[in-house]
Amino acid sequence: MYYTAFTIGLFGSLHCIGMCGPIALAMPLHQRNQWHLVSNSLLYNFGRAITYGALGLMIGIIGEGIVMAGLQKWLSITTGIGILLVVFFSINLEKKVIVLPYLNRLYFWLKSNLGQLLKKRSKVSIFFTGLLNGLLPCGLVYLALASAISIGDLWSSALFMFAFGLGTMPLMLLFIYFGKKAHHKYRTILQKMYPVFMTLLAFWFIYRGIHFYLPPNFQLSASLEFLPLCH
């Protein structure tokens, strides 16, 4: 389960390069030497992973309800179909999300605070930049949350999202280290691989949903008959 989360983050970080890469390159990570570049980069990325874990914790509450209702199968299939539609019609989920009233306010609040943090050079500001960056609209994060919600356990969903965050780190660290030296066309090639990964992941979601089954001892209707009732 957590291996799957890490894999989604690892291959999905092709998308992170385009979305979060400019923010990462704008931070004052390289303060004195290469060690500071690496340590500050890790601090920033762990901030993102912690935010993803917190989102997983919140979504896990909903997931527990979905498991009780026995809807994991249909959630997985619907998620897969949704991903295929996004890829086929080239839908920009980030732009769709930020036009929503409350999320629009959150987005501009995040941009304003990120702008202030990017002006500072302390490790605390770098860590908080990572924390806030994890809240930015991101289709890949929504995809990971759709996977985490079907787990049906509060803490397992949180660990799933944290593992996803860790999966995004290797490529992001390489990008931060070589980003300013790398040629633009190589970043473009990596980003073109992202839809291919998304399509494969969509088919995996659909396959998982079709072959999903409840454990033999899972008898929700029978269990509900023995719930204590107030008279």
C-alpha cells in the first residue's frame, strides 16, 4: 500500500517539476555551500510531505465512512475514469479548482504568504514554505487523496499521503540541485511523460475497482442488526 503511494509520488513528480519547480528554484536554498543546498532542500520537501500527511489524516475520516458503506469499488472505478477524462480532454484541474469561491481565497492567501516567505533566508521560513506549498492546488495531490480515501483508516490514510510526499522528493531534489543548469528541453520531455503515467494509473484504478472484493467476514448488514438502539 505505501509502496504504491511512494510510486505515485515518484512518477507523478514529473508533474511537480512544472508546478512546484519554479517556487523551489526561487528559494534561497544555496546559502553558503552544497551542504546547505541539500539540507535546505530536504527541509523544504519534508514540509510538503508533512502537509500531505495532514491532508491524508483529514480525508481518512471520510474514508472510514466510505468503507462502512462498501463503496470502495465504485470510488476506485470512478477515479480511474475521471483520470482518463482529465488526460483525454487535457483538463487543467488546478485552474478549475482555484475559480471556486472559498478555494480561490485560500489560493491567493497562500500566494501572498509564500511571497513573504521567499524573501526570507531562515530554515524556519524554508520549512514553512514547504508546508504551505503542500496546500497549493495540484491534480497529482488530488489523485493521491483519491487513493488514500479508499483505505478506510484514519492513520493509514495519513501514512499513505506522507509516503506519497516522500515519493515526490527524489526527482524534486535532483531538479533543485541541477535545475538551473539543466536545459529547458529536458524538463519539457519529462513533463510530456506525465500524461502517459496518468493513463497507466487510471487503468490501474479501474482494474483495482473491478477486482475489488470485501473480506468474507465483512457482513455490514448483519452487524448493523446488532447495534444498540435507543427507545
